[in-house]
Amino acid sequence: AQSVAQPEDQVNVAEGNPLTVKCTYSVSGNPYLFWYVQYPNRGLQFLLKYITGDNLVKGSYGFEAEFNKSQTSFHLKKPSALVSDSALYFCAVRDGSGAGSYQLTFGKGTKLSVIP
Amino acid sequence: SAVISQKPSRDICQRGTSLTIQCQVDSQVTMMFWYRQQPGQSLTLIATANQGSEATYESGFVIDKFPISRPNLTFSTLTVSNMSPEDSSIYLCSVGSGGWMETQYFGPGTRLLVL
């Protein structure tokens, strides 16, 4: 079984400050990890992923995430938040061991509010 | 990444009726997925649809309630049958991309309200 925990329902940050949205995961095989963003009345947009390689991955709109195997975490970060970053952020995990299942398991989401 | 469109974008339906949601992709894809996002909740996978075979349903979802068609490599439909207010959700299709379907890209979603 695989699972994702996003411990914060909401994160508030002032514009220009760094932001972090937390994610921890559990998966039996190799973790494939993803961040998606959902703006109001929109679908999910892919931000970034970790499959293999460097633990720090960079994605769209200046976001990055750090894979930490020992802590089973994949926190989303951005050095300087913009008001336009305000949205709902989902972390997701998949077992990448090739067992045949492509199922993505999502966290419950974290609402990010960037305050002007 | 593929461009994915869904129809309708939103609908209001009466209980007991059925609605068919269409998902169109601008390129051929092997696997398509259907998700449900209930109000204020996360996404839950309903089923995986491969062209030329029966859809594979996740626990808690059955074909009689959510029949799926996949007639070709660019198109799929999901029907929500005999609807009740509990079916009010956003329904999203996604497609896999990459060697191991590494990344899933999502359509804009269909917002369904059942009265």
C-alpha cells in the first residue's frame, strides 16, 4: 500500500518570503513523487517530479522540491512567494518498482495563501 | 505534455439520471485514467482505461455505476449512472506519459452537481 501525508491543511506566507509545503510518503517500492497545483475552478497542473537522480528537483514557476529518503519526505519550496502562487497543492506518490500499477495516490492537499 | 480536454466542463443533473463525460487527447496515449475529487477532498482513482480492453476499477468503484469506454487511443468516456447527490464531484481524466507512464497530466475536469 502507498500513502501520502500533507500535515498542514493551510499555509500562510507573506509575499516575498520563502515558502515550504510539507509532504511525507510511504511506498513499498521505489518512490515516484509528484507535486501538482490546482487553481480555483481549474484542473490539476503538473509542477515537478522526482524519479531518480539529484535529490533537489526544479519545476515550473520557480518551485523546487527536495527528496529525502531517510525522512521519506518530499517538501515543496520556493525562495520568494508570489500572490499568484495562492492555490491548492497536492503531493502524490507512485510505486516505481515496475510492479505494473500506475496508480497515483494523492495527499489531501494544502491550501497556500500568499498575503500581499 | 499532451493537451487534454473534457466535455462538459460542468453540469447540474437530477438524481436518477446518467451523465457521460468525454475526454479527448491531442496525441495517442496508451493509458488513460479517471479520477474523482469530492468537495474539499483529494483525488481518488476510479479506473484505468486501456484501448481495446476492459477498464480496471479500483476498490469501491464498479462498472455498473461508472462504465467506461476507450474506443481509440485519443478518446475515452466515463458515465456516472443513476446519480445521487453523493456523486457531486469533480471528475478528471488523466493520461500517462513517459516510459513507465512516469507522469500523469490532467484534464480541466468536469464539475458535476446532482440535485
